Amino acid sequence: DLPLDEAVNLIRGKVGTEVTLKIFREGFKEPKEFVLKRDNIVVPSLELEFREKDGKKIAWIKLYKFSEQLNKDWTEMVGKINVEKNLAKQNNSWGGIVLDVRNNPGGFLQGSVMVASDFLKDGVVVSQESSDGNKEDYKVDKALGRLVDDKMVVLVNGGSASAAEILAGALKEFGRAKLVGE
């Protein structure tokens, strides 16, 4: 009956120290003890997987969040996609990109603009207007555009929020991608 934030506070501690958790879940006859060593957990901003469908190679990008780590991760990932794409194009087996932002809670607005800039040639990704009427446009960074010619689909759901919605909306509005999901 402990609230989540209280449980988290009890589990957290100094890196390298241990904490013992007594866990009871479905399939257990009685609670079991687990000793865990505390450490910093780095959650990746994205994951890339190459899949095959009907003889075509597809880059499947799972974008978890728009964090401060995304810029570095995204740049590395785009490089990997372009290497695979160039190899696949030699035998006409490049299929395109699936960008999965399902359950992405968002994050930094600038991250969504950066990602959109790799898929769009030009335009305003999003406009932001303050309560006093000041408007700021976030435009495509024309220095990027490394994936503008790839076929693509964006997967969304009810958990796609904030920067993920901005990205998906911009790609749809520019006619760049079809959105699949809710």
C-alpha cells in the first residue's frame, strides 16, 4: 500500500550500495528476495533495428524520448542508416523507414525540430505563441535533410505526446509520412 514515490525513495541510494527487495508476483508461491546493486541507469533515447519485409530492408527507429542525449544518438543512427541504405540500394532492396514514437512522452522541443529536419527539405516544423502574442517559428535546419528521400511511416498511439506529437504532426502535414495508429 506504499505510494510509488515513497517506494522509489526507499529503493534509491548511493551508487554501488545494495538494496534488498522482497518481491511477490503472479507465479510466485511466496515472496522472493532480490539483492540489487544501485547504479546510474542510462535509458537510451532511441533504438535502431534493420528488418526485412518482402525482400526489402527497412530501418525501424524506436524513438523513446527527446532528451539531451538525442542529438548525439540521432546523428550516429542516421550515419548507420545511410550506410545500410547505400548497400541495399546496390541490389534494389531498400524499403524505407519506420519511425516509432508510440509511448514517447516527448521532451525537448528542439529535439523534435532536429529530427524533423532530417526528413523535411524546408518549412516551419512548429510555431509557438506566448500568451502576450509573441510568436516564434521553429524552422527546418537545412543543414540536415539526410533522410528526405526515404519512404516512411510514423507509428503513434495515445502515449505519443508533446515533442513526439509535434514531430508526427509536422511529418503528416508536409505530406512526408503516413501516420499509423491512434
